[in-house]
Amino acid sequence: MSKILIIEDESSIAELEKDYLEQAGYTVVVENDGKAGLNAALREDINLVVLDLMLPGMDGLEVCRRVREARNIPILIVSARTEDIDKIRGLDFGSDDYITKPFSPGELVARVKAHLAFYDRVMYRAQLEEEKQIVEIRGIRIDKTSRRVWVNGEEKTFTNKEFDLLTFLAEHPDRVFTKAELFREIWNMDSVGDIATVTVHIKKIREKIEFNTAKPQYIETIWGVGYRFKV
């Protein structure tokens, strides 16, 4: 269950927020000044911060700014300041929402739920995108973002075209490609070009990833057709 941090110096408001959030099933931590709240936000496994602006020790806006610099978690400001400029400053300093006092505890709980659900979706999509940048097959690990390749834990150096060709084949395992198709895909040229360069690059890639180039275990030659990456 998500852990909520409340940074609020008015104990009656902090207890009200805490009670409603705990009834909603959340674990709640309360801090009564800015510095202690900032330390808790940075050191504990906090999923969302409910933050007052007028705090002893450290101003709420400064707490918001420093938490946002270090953590990608929702920050909800709950403040008696009702001017638009205060709301704008809060958002500029990195908050995700601004609730003015007095407020409905039910509304606070609803907004907490909404922001946690939104962040969960965003983080899930980010994780999926990150996973898409890594290709792993039988001891070969390809990092598309950094354009690095490891073979059984040992990093190998590839030229740009070698990397592109290896990655393309690894991302389409067990599919047979002709030399003309690979030439068109990697070099972005029609097959009327010198497709023999594909053979040369396959040879160089095999020298880096195969234990025995005479009996390749990864990139197979399909005689009379082309190549495929075997899984």
C-alpha cells in the first residue's frame, strides 16, 4: 500500500488528513516542520506528499522544489493561501495539485487516489519504454539507448552499421531476411547497391558474438535465401 507523507504544522489539520487517508487504506507519516518533512520525503519510501506552504524551519515552496529535484512522486499542496499567484508559484516549484483551506477531506482523498493512479500509469509506461530499449537473447544484451552490446557479460565494440544490423536481426528472431532486405533496411538503399557489404558485416558480427564462427549459434545462414537470428 502507498505511503503518504503529510507536512503540516497545524496538528488538527494534520490529524484530520491522516485519519481520512488511513481510512482509505494508506500508510501515513506526519511531520510538523519543513526541514523534518524534507528529510522524510528524501529518506523514506514515500509515494506522495501532502504539503502545507507556511511551515516552520523551511518554507513549503522550498520543500516542494527540493523534493521535486530528487524524487518523481506526486506533491499536493494544501494551503490557506488562496491567491492565484500562490497557486501558480506552487505549480512552478513542482507541485502536481493545489488545494485551498478549508477543504473537504473526501476531496483530498479523491485527489490523492487520482494522482497516485496517474503516476502509476506514467511509471508503468516509462518502464515499458525502457524495457523496449533492451534486447536480450541467450547471453547477448543490446542496449539501444547507449548503443552498447555485451556477450556473456563481456562488452564488445561494434561499428554503427554492425550495431544496427545485429539489433535488427535480434529484434526479429527466427525470421529469415534476404541480403537485399537487410541492405535496404540498414543502409536505406535499394538492392541495386552492393549487397555484398551485408555478408561482410555479418562476418564481422559473428567474429564478435559467436563462440565458433564456423558453426554459428546466433546468426544462421539460410543457403539460397539469407540470414536469421536463432533463439
